Amino acid sequence: MPDPLHTRLKVLIVETLKLDDVLPEDIPDEEPLFGSPRFGLDSIDALELVLRLEKEFGLKIGSSEESRRALSSVAGLAAYIRAHPPGSPP
């Protein structure tokens, strides 16, 4: 059974980054989101995604190193969100 947070994150990624040719279910949980030729995401995409995630989940992603770790993959992002509930320090 798919993890509901993974599913929600995949939909959010597709919507936020306007990935018209990607279906949420086509994004593997462990595939890198950035640096992968499949998605072609860049630093502007990362910024847009971080802003949306902060708004959606009430979290604050601190440094660029922290955002790189958090945005490593859908699974990495879900783990980051679970480890940083709303209102916790970055």
C-alpha cells in the first residue's frame, strides 16, 4: 500500500513545478529529484518547491545544505517532514 505522504508529495511536486509530462505515480520514491535527466529540475525549481512545502506543511527549511538533503528524493522529503513537525526549529 502506498504511503499517503509520498503520494501527496508527488502530486505537490507535479503541480508546483508544472511537470505536465509527468504523472505523480511515475515518480519513484527513491529517485533523485534534482540532477536527474528525467525531471530536469534546477535551483529555481528547488526554491519554488521549498516555498510550497514550507507553506503546505508549516515547516522551515534552513540552509541550502539542509534543503539539498530534504529534496534528495520523495522518500527523503517525507522523512524530513516527519522529523520536522510544524513549529519545530529548522
